[in-house]
Amino acid sequence: MLVRLITLFTLALMLAACVDQPAVSATAISPPSPQPAAQAIIQPAAPTLVPRATTPTPRPTAIPTLAATPTRKPATPAAIAAATATPAGSATSVATVVRHVFPVQSDGKVSYGRFHHDYPAADIFCPVGSVFVAVTDGEVDFVSREDVWNPKVNDGATRGGLAVAIVGDDGVRYYGSHLSQVADGIAPGVRVIAGQPLGLTGKSGDARFTDAHLHFGISHPTTPDDWAVRRGEIEPYDYLHAWQRGENPTPDLTSWQADKAAISLSACHDFNRCTVAASSRLMTATSSLAALSKSSRCMIAAWV
């Protein structure tokens, strides 16, 4: 019995020793866990060196230089704006170039001469129904939709019959008459563009006794009822020929002043010639009368 007790006591001690060993091992294992923590604490210390390594914080001082470059960039937009302003100026200069076209569109034969009869103009012969178009962009100045010309009266204001005149953006008035029809919507004050139909050619007015043609006149703008100027002031032939070739000259209105001066000078010269001739004839007549009077006196004296 005593032996059993001793045996049991011995077993209890052994068990107690076994229980104590895990605790020791646990305590032995637990110390390493703090060591990793210590290592973890040491490792963060290394990152603290990174901010020190990033002492390139002075380098961000280079950012002002970058800020300075943006100030240069605004300068480049200004330069671009100036460049775009130049094309804008060129665009306006292009806009000032006025396009001109030949005034008649026809599938038939079209002809005209260099000279007109008693004033500068052109008769453009073409089939009836050819299209009379606006020579250039502009505004309608005059329209006649009725043919009231009377050959017995032959009023210059009505000789054109059906007619349309426009004042172009180039400052020149263009006139076409003897039409057979005026296009719908064409009225004084209406804007038209180059090549827009104004009417159809025909034989109205005093053209009823001639071949069908468009009377075409170029003049400086006056009043719509100024038919004597509207019918033509400068010779259109050279301009018509150029427009027909696709060229784009603008009529020179200063030439009509030179033409007018030349006509006045010619008229004055003719007047002087007439005056001299009349004076010469008067002197001859006076001499003849004097000779006749002397002869009569001689005859009377001889008779007495």
C-alpha cells in the first residue's frame, strides 16, 4: 500500500514537471516575439532616413522656374493671337476684292462693239430671252417694269423700256435696258450678288426697231431718275472683254471726267472754229457790201 502511494506521488511529481515544462517553453518562446517587435521598431527608423534622403526639397525651388515658363507660354498665345490677327486682316482685304462677271448669260451668239453712237455705252447683241445678270454684288438702284416709250415723243427717260440699274459695292452703277422681263423680287433697295439674274433681254423701248440687244451702261451713282447719266459715262468695251475672259477689273470712274473734259475741249475747239469761220464769212460779206456800195456810188456819179 505504501508502495502504491509512493508510486502515485512519483507520478504526480512527473506530471507536475511535464506541466511546468510547457509553461517554461511558452515563456521561452514568448521572448522572441518581443524581438520581432523590436526589429519592427528599428525598421521604421530606416524610413526616417528617407525623408532625410529627400533633402531634394530645395529642388522644388526649381518649381518657380517652371512657374516662370508658364509666364512665357502666355506670351506665345499672344504671339499666336497676333498671327491670327494677320489672317483676319488678310481676310478683310480679301473681302474688299469685289467680283465682276459678264452681264449676259446666253446659249446663243453674243457680240458687242467698241464704240456706241452719241455717248459711251455698249449694245450687247444676243438672242431674246438671254439672262441679264448683276455684274457684281450691290444694291438695286432703279427698275422700270413698263415699256411706255412712244416713238413720236422719243423721250430719253423712256427709251430703255424695261430696265434695271444697280450700284455695286465697288461704287459703280451698272445699267441694262431693252429687257423683255424683269426678274421677280428685283426692286430698288434689294441686295443682289454677282451673277444673280436681273431680267431677260428683249426689244423693249426704242430697240423694237433694231436687233435684240442689251443696252449696257457704266456710270457714277447719281439719282435713280438721272437717265442721262445712268445710260453711260465711260466706254464699257475693255471691261466687258476682260470680264468675258474671267478677269476682274473694276471700272475706273475717273476716266469719265477725262472723257468729259476731252468732249468739252473738242466742243470748245469746234466752237472756236465755227466762230473763226463765221467771222471770216462776215468779213467777206462786209467787204462785198463795201465793194457794192462803192460800185453803186461810181455808177450814180457816172449817171449824173
